[in-house]
Amino acid sequence: MATMARYLRVSSMLFCTALLVAGCASGGGGSGQLPVTSEVVSDATTQDIHVFAPQAKGMWPTVLALHGVGGSGQDMSELATRLAKGGTVVFAPTYRSDLTTAEGFNQAARDITCGYQFARATARQHGGDLAQPVTAVGWSLGADFAVLGGLSPAPDPSPDDPCPGDKKPDVIVGISGCYYDYEGTPVNWFDDLSSFGNKGADIYLLAGDQDTTCPAWQTQKLAGALRAAGYHVNLVQLTGADHYAPVFHEMNNGQFQVSANDAAGQRTVQVILDAIATRQHAMSNQ
């Protein structure tokens, strides 16, 4: 995650037209009933970051939640609130996602990199415990960035890195990503996984079987490629789900609106909390 900026500078010209899609105690595994507080934070290196945290005593796993194209951290607030109710501290950064130019990619990379490092640096202030699993969750374009940032190789330190750091997430969750194609335009970031790292990460890839924006075959293909490259991947099909349902939203007359009771969203929350709990159990037994 910390090296995403440089990786994207190399890759951006391959991807500039591909994902221009709108909207393109202990922690994890909790009951989902904790009260939640939310606030917006930032510093000189970041755009706004929405933070959702349990209003209860305890230290909790930390989650970074990445939005889609043309959106903001606010788009992840319904999902983030449910995750916080289940016992996690969620940081949902806003990153500039105009991907029509190489500089637009560089800006997005800087925003995500710095948001991730800021989340790690300030997690304890909000009840986050970095000794517990750290999770990167992304939806739509954010899914591509979560996987790419979580697994991309770590280059040598450079003064070009906007927010240096080399700690990768323990759990990576990609939701409804366009990993290989958007409307016939190829996406090339995941064609060669040979240089990717963080082989110890637990990876979960979720796709709706009714998704026409980022069809499920792309998630299935990436899961197969990652497994062949030696990664531990869990593939989850969300029955009846379109592109927006997993993050509790729907498109209504062209408007991105909350759909609070969506079954696909509820399933997504449980998958993420279970993933964190599974990793937490494994870490405690090491």
C-alpha cells in the first residue's frame, strides 16, 4: 500500500481509459450491535478521511475502505458503519479519482498511500490496535487499488514517496472490481503477478452475479490468477447482487442512493468481519 504511488506512475498509461465507471475488547467477528461514532479527519498529506469507531471500551482491528471513481469516502459510510458496529475502526479516505490523465493517477495514488499511512499512524487515537489484523477493503475502482496496493512490490526507499512506509495489510478484500476490462477496454495491472509480494495476506474477492458494470468473470479470473501465483484467495459470489448492492447502495434515476437493508451488503459485512476474526485467531496462535 505504501508503494502504490510509484507503481501507479509506471502503470497509469496502461489504465487511463479502462475504469472510467461511475461508482466504478476484541474486534472482528463481533455481533454488529456496538454504538458507533464518526468524524472527519485529515492532515497536510491527505484529503478528508471519514473515521468510524465503536463507542465502547476496547482496542479494535483497523480497516481502510476505498471508494469508487468519482466518489468520496462518504460513499463507504454505510458499509463502514456496519463494520464499526461489528468491532473495527474504519478509515474511509477520499482520493482524487479523475483518471483521464497520468497526473490524475498519481494524485489518486498519493491520496491512497498517504491515507493508509495516516490511518496507521493515528489508529490508536480512535481505538485501533495495529497488533490486530489490518484490512484493506475496496469497492469498484477501490477494489483494484486495494489489491494492487496490498500486493505490489516494495521498491527501495525514495524521496519521491509522498508518505513512506512498508507495512502491508494482513487482509485484503476486493468488492466488485473491474480487474481486466471495462466495456471492451483492457486493464493491464494484473496481467503479470510475478513481481507481487505479501504472499501471507488473506485475500477475499466478492462479486455480484448481476453486476453489469464489473462482471463477475473478472473477479473469478483474478482469483484464479492469484491462486496460481501462490496466494490464499477466498472467492465469494453474492447472489442477486448488482454493482452497488454490496456497499448498501443503488442507482435510482441516475442518483447513487443508500439501500440500507440490502442482503448483499449484509453478506459483505459478515464476510469482512469473519475474515478479520479468522486472521485474528491465526495471529493469536502464532
